[in-house]
Amino acid sequence: MRFIVDECTGPAVARWLREQQHEVFSVYEQARGMDDDNIIQKAFEENWILITNDKDFGEKVYRERRPHRGVILLRLDDERAANKIDALRRLLWKYADQLAGHFVVVTEMTVRFARI
């Protein structure tokens, strides 16, 4: 799968995804400081699923109606890298084939496919 990992989500998540054989563009490593509008545009134009813990992307998708190829919003109480990776591991194990084109909210306990 192809993922763009938002700067706030961090390089450890990007490295772990690469280790799992996914194609990854890390904003932190490759385009630090890139603004949210450019991130969501790049993700859409280049067919990346966006992984973020920035709620502003919900605003972009729902209020601004920005097109996307999929957004994974991590809403975790514990935002340490290990917890983000664990949440993504569970998400990919169970829902990998359902992520494209969806807005998905992930917590420590739940996965919710939000309606658009």
C-alpha cells in the first residue's frame, strides 16, 4: 500500500511501514513544514492514503470537501510512536483492504469508518 505519513505522526511510523513493505512518503523526513493543503493535495494526486493525528484533516475532508484517496486519523490517548504503530498494526491486519477512499478514525479500542 502507499501511505503519506504526516509530520506529526512521525518518522518511526514511516520506518515501521517501510519495514512492512509499504511504499511511504514521510512528510517529516522528506518535506518538513509542508502545509496541510499541500499534503492532502499531494496525497490525492499521487494516490497516497494519508496517516495523521491532526484533526484538521477532518475539517478539510468534511467541511471543505477536499478529495482524498483515504485518510487514517489516529485519535490516541497515548501518542508515543509504539502506540501509533500498534494501532496501525491492528488496523492493517483487520481492515487493509477497506482503507482506500475512506476516512477512518482509529483509537486504542475502536476503528470507525466515518461517513462522508
